[in-house]
Amino acid sequence: MKRTPLYGFAKIFAQWFLKFFIRYKAIDSKNMPETGKIIVCCNHVSLTDPVRLAFTQHRQIYFMSKAELFENRFLKILLSALGAFPVQRGKGDKGALNVAGQLLEEGKALGIFIEGTRSKTGELLPAKAGAVMLAHSYNASLIPCCITAKGGKPPKLFRKCIVSFGKPTTPQELGVVNGSLSEYRAASQELMRRIAMLRERDLKRFD
């Protein structure tokens, strides 16, 4: 599937250099479908998380990013060229939801940090319901993903992280039938449980 030009350039020319600073080991990255509507639901422990996720996949992931980053003119141009788009956190941003929906309708991969914010300790935070709601509304699949560093703490430059992908699932398989808020919340909690399982397993790999 066609990538945005800057994203394609970065994958070809920048990845070989950045991988020395932003180190990672991908596990089960082939669980990610190569085509079709998919939402990558990942924990959020570092500003470099989108880079690590992008490195693990051939197809482009379009990230929903906090609107504050787009207040800087240079960052706005850069992030937009890389396929990211802004979202006003905690405000039910209809504009961002519409953009996300359009990307899914086009069969693209959407990246959402399901906790809604970055964990400063590395511990998992409660899941937000937006990803499941989008998946149900646009008939998309969801894939749990976890970024884990040694000791479960936020990763640092030059230190390797593990980026693990679980099996894709659908909102229906997570118990969403009527599209109620309670169903979205329960399904999001189940997704977070699967992310926690990936984290627990990967923490042992550092022992």
C-alpha cells in the first residue's frame, strides 16, 4: 500500500541510522495484517514509541497524536508529512475521529495509544474506549501491542525494547454487540489485559 513520501523516505534512508539510537526487538510482528482496516492498540511509554512501531512494519501506520505537538509549526509540517494527525485529548474530538474513520475506510492501519497518554513510570494505565468504538463503527480489527523495556520502566536511548504484537481481534469477539458505552469499556479492558499479558511475558525475556 502506498505510503506518504516522507514516511517512505524515512523507512529507506533514516531507519538504518536511527536503529542504533532507538533499539528494539520485534516479536510476532507478522501478526499485523499486511492489508485491510486495522487499529494498532499499544501502550505508551516513550516519545519514540511511534518510531519503534513504524520500524517493525512494512506498511505505514497513521498515528493519532496529541494536538499540542501540532502547535509548533515545524513539528506540524513534519508530523503531517509522516501521516500523523492531531487529536484534542479528553474532549471527544469529532474532527480527529472523522480523520481516523476516513483512514480506516481507505483500508489503512491506524495507530492509537490506548491509554490516552504516556506513562511516566512505565506501568500500564487504564484503557480508553475510543479505539474499540472506532473499530466497531468502521468494521475494523484491533491488534494489541506492547512496548516493554527492562524493568518495565520507560525506555532510554541506546537501550533495547521489545515490541510485541498479539493476535488481531474484532469488537464482536471482544463482546461488542450493541455498541454501548459499557460494551466499549469492557472490550477496552480486555484489550488492555492482553497487552498486560504481552508485557508480563516480555519482562521475563530480560531476566
